[in-house]
Amino acid sequence: MENSYRFFENKECGYFPCHKGRTDAFNCLFCYCPMYLRENCPGNPTYLETDGKRIKDCTDCIFPHLPENYDIIMQMLKE
């Protein structure tokens, strides 16, 4: 894919790819997931319990990095 306002891939980044699995058409536009603070995000996070606190772990989630999910993320941000 070509870099645009909907997609940006930075293979020069020292963390690329930041998640295991997909390396083709990996969208870096949402490097920090805008849905991290949402309790019900469409991704597949797991939760860790540490010192009585529940921590969201998105290590295995690539939802915001899939180019086809751009419209879903933008719609959620509008809500």
C-alpha cells in the first residue's frame, strides 16, 4: 500500500513490526492505539491482574494495524 492519510508504514522503525504475525500492509498510523482506554474495543486484548489492578494487554492485538480497520476506528473515535 502507498502511504496516505489512511495508511502509513514505517519499516525503518526500530520496533517494526511491533506485533507478531502480520508484516505485509502493516498500518503504523495508529502506533499508539486510540482504543486502548476503551473497555469494549473491537480488538482482542487480554487482561492481567497485578497488585489488585486490571491491566489491558494488547501484545497480541493487531486490529489497529490492519488497513481495512481504518473506517471502524474513525467511527469509534467520533462516538
